Amino acid sequence: MPTPRPPGHADAMTSIDVEELTKEYGGTRAVDHLTCRIGPGRITGFLGPNGAGKSTTMRLMLGLGRPTSGTATVGGRPYATLREPLRTVGALLDAQAAHGSRTARDHLLHLAVSNRLPARRVDEVLAETGLTAVARRRIRTFSLGMRQRLGIATALLGDPPVLMLDEPTNGLDPEGIVWIRHLLRRLAREGRTVLVSSHLMNEVVTFADHLVVLGRGRLLADVPVADFIDHHSPPRVRVRTSDPVRLRAVLLARGHTLAEDDDGRWVVDGATAEQIGSVAAREGIPLLELTDERASLEQAYLALTATEAEFTAAAPTSPATSQET
């Protein structure tokens, strides 16, 4: 069960607002006039190839660097001006940051005391992250997954309305990954602003509602997940019939492009299942299967960022090139 928020907790929805944010290191522009708004009540996936500027942007949001120009604010204020930052923003940037000689409980208790948080919050977040049984163990004995849970516990400690998590599933086992999905969804349902940076496309699609995608420091996309996939997924239909010769002739006559798959199905590019189904119904052609095909989030992401990656492997030169299905 969610812990009741402490008295005085800001119930107003809080957003992260980035305006023309730019950061240069020498001659390199890591963030390039970035403008976006990370809104409350949803999980925003923060994506981009290596070197896209995600980590730099998050550090600027948290006041861990000074922008060359532009602003990044939380609830309209720079992070550095927040009186009690842990009560406003919970962040996980580096699960290895906790001092190894401390116990998990001492680490959290130190943060609680220094931020005027009640000691009971330490036990609450330890329980919520599944660390109660190891609370008095030295952090240096923790596995990567346990350190990750401790980092999430730290982010939750002040019960903040804003969460910023960098690769929160890193090192978690399957049970832990399911747990973090449920946690993120619950936090968003409570009206909090949740920003999650990740490079695992198949994982992001299981929890994100919205995407902000960077490439070479620039904004490439700021859209709902479904719209992002639809935009980068040309219509395509897979169809199977007991009368393939007639179906092929009818579709070719209507200008459709189609090809036979290895399993006997026809793949029709540039069409929807509704269109193909209507044609088959008018012609009295029986259909055994009719499916709209959509690109995965990974395919859509790769289509968008193909020219934005800092490091790109060369295509194989062997004469036989396998195709993914």
C-alpha cells in the first residue's frame, strides 16, 4: 500500500520544464537548444543513442552542472533553489554512489536526518523496495540489483512529487523488473511526474506513456508512445486465405504491393487490415487470418535515430545477410 504523504506535501502537480537548454564542453555541444516539458500523471521515457545528451540533461535538471544557456526548472524553480530538494525531487543517477562502508539503513537515515524527514520513512522505503531483510548489511556487500533498489529507496525517501530515474531496471532480476514497472505506474497514477531514462526499448514500452527522444543533443520527438510507433510504422497487413491465387490477383488489380511469406501468408505493404478485409468481403474470398502489423518501439526508435548515433557499427560484408522477423 502507498505510504500516506507527510503533512505539507505539495499535492499540486509538478512538471519539469526545459527551455532552450544548451550545454557545451569545449567545442562539443552535448545539449543543443533543448525545449520540452515532462508532465505529471504519466511516465515519460527519456531515450536516445549513446552521446545523445540524456545524462547531461538530467544532471542539468538536478543542478549538477551549469548550462551554457537556457533553463531547466522543477515546478518553475531551478533545482538549486529548492529549500528541501529531497521532498520535491527523487533521483537515481548512479546506483554505485552510496558509501560502501555504511549499512543501507544508515545511508537512508543520514539522508532523512539531514533533510528533516521522519525516521519512519527509512523503514517504509526499505520495505517498499524489498530491502528490510538486508537493511543492516554493508552496502559494499550488495549486488548490483540490491544497490539499484537502494538507489530507488533513496529517490522515494522524501515522498517527492517528481521522480527522475536513470536506467532503474539495471541489474534487477525478472521479479525486480516486474516490481519496478508496478511501482512506476503507481507513482504516475498518484499524479507524480516520472522521468525514466533507458536504452532497453522492449522494457520502456511496458511502462512508458510518453517519449522524449534526443539525438546529438537535439529533440527528435516529444510524443505519446502509441503515436510515436504509429508515425514510424508504415501500414502493413499479413493475410492468409484458402484461395491465395484469387486474392493475389484481386489485390494486384487494385494496385497493392504484396509478397508471399515463407509460412504461406501474404504480406501487403501500404494497406490496413480494414482495407484488405473489405476487398476480400466484396469478392467473396475467404480469409483465415488478417492482421495489421506495427513496428515495435525498438524498430520505430531505430528508424528515427539511425543517423543520430555517435557510434554506429558497419553493415556486415558477408554475401548472406539474414533478416529479422
